[in-house]
Amino acid sequence: MAANFWTSSHYKQLLDQEEVDVVHARDKEKGITLEDFKLIKMHMTIYIGKLAQQVKVRQRVVATAVTYMRRVYTKRSMSEYDPRLVAPTCLYLASKAEESTVQARLLQIYIRKIYTTDEKYRLEIKDILEMEMKVLEALDYCLVVFHPYRALSQLLQDARMNDSTQICWGLVNDTYKMDLILIHPPHLIALACIYVASVLKDKENTSWFEELRVDMNVVKNIAMEILDFYDSYSKIPEDRVNAIMNKLTLKPING
């Protein structure tokens, strides 16, 4: 792992699982549960991916945008910061941070193309620009994000597992549907993906992992989270997401 990660704002902002799994009071008042919270973030991760495909940006931009979105919701409620606006705004901001700038107008066009019938996703350019300032504030203007991809390439080569590049890359992509990037250093996420790939391919890698001098309990725990995710969330029902999103527009249950 590059030494500068350990002195970066990303490292300083790593959180514990308990800090990430917090539903804000305003969302709780509207009946949003922790499970709802996770599903909305997952849905918005997929939404960012769909938009990114349309505007043709690199996977790194997608990963940065998703990280921003997930960081925002550790600080702000979904009631105040509508996910349908935060998601494209994070993609817009990430495209600039990663020097692959996408015009807000282009995002507006493709949002209308993806959600032809759902008015709630439609927005104006000024909405994105206004939300961009709010997102920057929520992020404390810390835009640097380190991802597992670079470490993954180096580690696969070292482990002589270049034939597993595709499966590991796919696993890393899927980790962004969880909050792992907010909790663990990227090289440990990369190692967990290699560990999962080793298990799936029945490849004996124990001695290689031992030589790395990393905490294998952490790596195995991350790997278990990834496998649990596949067991629990193979498909997110659209109607369930819509029902949760509708809760956010309601008045507080106790209000």
C-alpha cells in the first residue's frame, strides 16, 4: 500500500462499523430502518453506475462518487439530502476530482433517459450545482479517495493469480455496494477479494497470505461480509426501494 495513504484525509476519516450504521434522527422519525438505509445506499450505488455507463467515465470515477455518497450519509440525513439528487451530484463532483469532468447538462439528459416515467428523479442543472456545495461541505472538502484497484493489480501479480484478475475486479466493484471503503484500508479490501477468489477457485494460498504480515482475521472478516452480501442481496426489488423512498417524503411519524 502506498505510504501516502497513511497520511491522507482518507485514512484519517476511516470509521468503525457502528459509526457507519447510524440512521439519522430525522430519517428515523419517518420510519427509516437500518435495513432501509442500507438498501437506499445500495440502490444509489447502482444508479451512479448506470449514469456513469451513459456518460462513459472510468470505474475509478464511479468508485469515488459512491465513496462520496456514502460519506455524506455518515454526516447528513436522507430527509435533508435527497439521495436522488445526491447520487448524480457525487458523480459530477467525482468526475472533476478524478479529472474526467462530465457536464451537469449531460447528467440531466441521461437521468431523464433512465427514468423516463419517474418525475422524482428529474432535476435541473441548478439543483446539481447547489447540492454540489452542500456535498463538499458534508465531505469537509476532503476529496481524496484511495481505492483497492491499484493494490489489487500488484497483489495478484505477487500471488501469481493473474488468471483471477477478472473475478477479483468484479468482487472489488461489488464491495462499493457495501460500506467497506469507509471502514477498511483499500489494500485489505483487495486482499479480501483475492481471498474470496482463492476459495472459489480452490487455490491454496495460505503461505502467501502469511508472508504478507497482515491481520488475516480482518481480511477473513471482510471476505465473509462480501460472501454474506451475495447471499442476502442478490437482487433488490424495485418496489421495495420505491416504498422506502416514499417514506422519506412523508411527514415524521411522530410529527
